[in-house]
Amino acid sequence: MIQSTLGIDIGGTHTKYGLVDKQGNLLMEGNMPTSEHEDVNEFLRVLSRNITSKFDAIDEDFELKAVGVGVPNGNFYNGTIEHAPNLNWKGIVPLAELLKTHFNVPVVLTNDANAAAIGEQVFGGAQGMDDFVIITLGTGLGGGIMSNDKLIYGHDGLAGELGHLNVYPEGRPCNCGKNGCLETYASATGLKKTVLELLEQRTDETPLRGSTFESLSGKVITDLAVSGDPIASAAIDYTAKILGLKLADIAAATSPKAFFIAGGLAKAGNILMDSTRDYFEQYIYPPMQGKIEIKLSHLMDKNAAVLGASALAWGQLSKAIN
Amino acid sequence: MIQSTLGIDIGGTHTKYGLVDKQGNLLMEGNMPTSEHEDVNEFLRVLSRNITSKFDAIDEDFELKAVGVGVPNGNFYNGTIEHAPNLNWKGIVPLAELLKTHFNVPVVLTNDANAAAIGEQVFGGAQGMDDFVIITLGTGLGGGIMSNDKLIYGHDGLAGELGHLNVYPEGRPCNCGKNGCLETYASATGLKKTVLELLEQRTDETPLRGSTFESLSGKVITDLAVSGDPIASAAIDYTAKILGLKLADIAAATSPKAFFIAGGLAKAGNILMDSTRDYFEQYIYPPMQGKIEIKLSHLMDKNAAVLGASALAWGQLSKAIN
């Protein structure tokens, strides 16, 4: 009998899941759309049906011990999703409680970036590290800070909202209601907005003038930057400068051994990472210079948040025993 | 026999110390200048002589169990002072080791703001809080972040350098070698510099035009601001805006229950605190609005760092026993 936990990573667009053993092996995995479900109960019914139908196809004997969930604006303390601007379900959603009715095992929940941090520590590049930070660069920017071998949740479970560090307080409007938050610059969406701004301000010729906002992507822009396109290069440089500066601030506060960068935009290539590292070293408190690595997540091809959500569930089980 | 630890708070100008019992009562206290001692060994000889001579005057029977030290750029992991820009002793100073030869008990060391955080938690306003931040506003700005009931030291012991968060990367030169660090704006020195800048830029009449940089102080400026002086008021507003913004960033990352503000500039009055709170609420991630307090340290009239250094020593002793 293989003991296993179910890891679920709920994103704004897609939800991924996997049944994971204690060594991080996936016994089963799958995904489904998130955004087409306006009602959370309906979403959970479809999700549970999809998952249990895949359970039937697993050859090995297994036992489901617990469920772990990573979700934007997830509150670890309450098991709730709280005012998530990028999900359809508004207000406070008692997701852990709702999910428990479907699987009848303990359900534990945290925000998606925190889940990715746990995944990185248990199965990825942060193994053996007590102090590190994960940054997820996708549609938005998420953060998970591990310090003294524990996630920083803060007094209310909301810590790690690094996408909402202030960059330009009078700057771009953010989904959170403020202006000029980090994720309006350093994310796939932010990079695209920077391209539009540069196209407006400059006259350089570039194939980007033939693109719509919707057809643009982090990958298109970084590929053009690598080939020397002036607007794409300037957009990457602008993004890297802001990201490097803010990582330097996070480092001054928490002095991590390393930053791990995950998510779609990180996958797009090395040019953003290299440039971010240069600015980071320029803006970091000098006694920390050259001591903190900025690396790609080691779980880029796997799903760090699914593995992390599963590891969170394993961790919760071992606490329940002790 | 009263068991006690010695708390020492080494500052750029003065060094304070106290012999403290487990309840935080001071059996003895004193202070001496720091800055006139160019050689650290000479400084420690005078300090030890001063302290032991005061031991003789204590009526009660006491036993010294350990020494705790708070010092700028103190590294908890190594017991060293590392490249402190505001002290005479350059490079890496093995202070804990040197001090042990004088007292023959365990010596433990951390940076001054971390010591103040421990003091606030054990004896001050943060009793029972697992997640809070202390900010010391003096000549510079120091930070201590408590999360999950533990100080954030980071991988190398250097975390909490909140004075070196980036405000304007091309801004005022900082002692650390960078430009535009938070402490060049939000500190007694920063406030004085802001007054000079405003005197240069504006034509308002103000008694501040008769002041030298050296005669200015946080107290002089805040008193003038309270009485409606336009330059002093503008300087306080500018300082509060930057401080409020950066506290909002620290909150987004660590979501503390409260910020405690300590140090000479905090003592100067409520006007800076009130204005900082207003800007903080404006710049905070909206789901955190109205949930995080900004308070004066409860140990303003005592010495939070001396009490904290002593509490650090008590904590170390209890770890050694367990």
C-alpha cells in the first residue's frame, strides 16, 4: 500500500493536481480549467470528479492520507481564499472545509507561492536550505519567504505578498486597488505593458509593432530581446532593473541563501535572469554582495506548487502524529 | 542568590549596560562613551573595569550567568561585528570572544535592533506576539523582524538591515557605500538633511534658517513642526511618506501584528508617528489595511536594547540547558 497525498495548485487560468508519494513521485497527475467556473462549489464538484476518475486508473494500491492546496490569496491559518483579485470567487471562500466534504481526509491550504516554496525545499533546489525566497513570475508575481526553516505567514497568514511591494506609488493600476505594485512591472503582464509603453515613447522599428497585447507573451518578447530587438531589449532591461532592486530590498530584510525564480516568465529564457542578477548586485546592501544566488527553480518542468501542496499535506500529517 | 545576565548595548556614540534579573529588573546600570576609543581592546578593558567596579556596589548576592550584547552590524551566528560604518573598529571584530576573556561566562551577540526586538518581546509591548517588527530611529535606522516567534537572521546573520532598503537609487549617499538608502531619509540625520534641502529649495521664513546642521536635532524639528513651522512640517511630512511607504513594503512581505518604533527620533513626538501611520495605510496592500498597528516602543524610557541583550543571554542559557 503506497501512502500518498494529493497536491492541488489552483491558478487563475488552470488548476493542476497530482497524487504524490513521500519521495515526490507522481502516481497520477492532471489539470482542468479554473476560470470557466463562476461558482466555487461547481468547480470543486468537477475537480473532485476528475480526480477520483483518475484514481480508478492507478494500478498500484494506494491510500490517500491528506490533501494540500496552493491557491492565490490562500490563508494557511484559516484554510480560506481571501479576496483573490485573479479568481472568480469573491470575498472569503472556506475552500479547505468545502474540499474536505469531497475527500474525507485532512485538507491544508496555503497560497500558491508558499506551496511552491515548500516544493522547492522538499523536492527542488532548496533542499537543506533554511532561508530562501521563491518568486513566481506569471500573470502576476507571487512570493514565498522561508526563514529559520519555516514559511513566513505573518500574524494573519497573509505574508509573502511580494507582488504588492511599492515601486511607483503613482504608477500603473494594480488589481489590488493600489497603483505601482511590483507585479504591474515584473510579471508577464507587466512586461507586455512595458513593451506598449516603449512602443508609444520610441520610434525604433520592431516586429512588436505588428503585435496585439493579447498575442504578446513573455516568450515572444524575450526571444526578440535575445535577437537584439531594441524595444524588447529595453523592456527586459526595465523589468530586470525593477525586479533586481526589489529583490535587493527583500534580501536586506531577510538575507536568504538564494532566490528561486519560477513561473512562466522565468521559463522564457536567461536574458531576464542575467540582467536581474546584475541589477541585484548593484542595489544590494554591500556586505551581502556576491553572497546570495538568484537561480531558476529546479522544478520548472515539474509543477513546484503541486509538489509543494503535497509536501505541505505531508508536513501537516507528521505534525498531527507528533 | 539572584541569578542575572549582563546586557550591553553598544551604540556609535554611547555604550549602555545593565545587570538584569529574569523578570527584567535592573540590579545595576551605567554607560560610557564609545566613539572616543579607537582600539576595541582598549574599549573592552575600560568597559569591563567600569562594570566590575559597579558590581562591587551591589548589595544583593548575585551570580552572573551570561553576557548579551547588542551592537550595530553584530552577527549573531559568528559573535562578530562586521564592517560597521558607524563604529571606529573596522573589518570583522570577534567581539564575543574578546568579551569572554573579561567575564568568563558565555557571551552572545546580535545587532542592536535585533536586541531591541527581543527586549520588546520579553519585557515590552510585544509580549505574546509571534510576528512583529521593531524599527530603531536614531542616527541611522535599524530593523529587527520577529516571525514565527523567531528573529529573522537570514542565512548569514545579516538580516534586518531595513535602513538599507532602496528609496532613491540615485539619491543621498549612504555610509554603506550605496545611494538613497532608507536611513538617509528616515532617521535623525535624514530629517536634518531634508530640512537643509527644503531651506535651499524654498523661501519660507523659519527659525531653522538660523540653525547649523550640528545644532539641529529631531526634537528641534518636530517641536517646530508642531508649532506650524512650514519647513519643519514639510520635512516631517516627507520623512513620514518615505517611512510609511517602506513599512508598507515590510508589511506586505512579513505581515506583522505591529511595528514598534524606538530610538531618539521616535521620542521626539507624535507628529512623525501620526503622519507615518496615514501614509502606511495609503500604501499598504489593501487586504492588510487597518490590521497592523504602528506603535511607540513600550521601553522608550528604559533601554530596550540593554534589556533585549540581557534577554538574549537568558534565552541562550535556556537553550544550553535543554
